[in-house]
Amino acid sequence: MQVQLSETQRTKNEQPLIYIPFEFFNTETGVYLDLVHFGVETLKMIDPQSNPKYLMIEFYPMKINDPILQFYWLVTSRRGGKINFFAGSKGPGYVAGPYDETREFLRGYE
């Protein structure tokens, strides 16, 4: 799936399958983008005050065979004025934070 979402593949006419949250929860399969989508959409329903959003991190392009990988996605949410980051490829239980600002997280993420 990561290859389908790479820079060299995403401009093709085919849309990769990203599960809607209900399907993802019941399918027991997917990639980290499904987890990110599930995290944002679920938080919007159960804790909209946390202001859940998608965070796209753009990094220096990596070429793996032919596909070029350049982006990584996470979920951000706020509680008590602090920002948390989660639902990336480190797994569903991984939460980074709280941080005062996104830059603070990104410095440690590098």
C-alpha cells in the first residue's frame, strides 16, 4: 500500500483503497494511513473538542526500487492547550506528547 501511495504511483488514475473507519476496525487489515484515517474520524465523533487533524510530514524523497516515498501522516489532537501525535506506523498504541507546538515534536522526530 505504501508503494501505491508513493509519489510515482499516486498520479495514476487508480485510487488506492483506504478503508473507512468502520471497515478498517472490522477488517483487521490495512496500512498506517488507514489507522490515521480511523484516528481522525473517530476522534471527531467522540472528542471533537480535541480538534483532531491530519499532519503530513514531508521528508527528503526516498527511492525504494521504483517508487519514491516522500510523505508520512499522523494524527494531531489538543488537550489542555498541548498537542499530541499518534496513529502512525509505530502502531495504534503509540502517542507522542504532549507538546507545546508541532515544531517541538518534529525536532525529536527527525
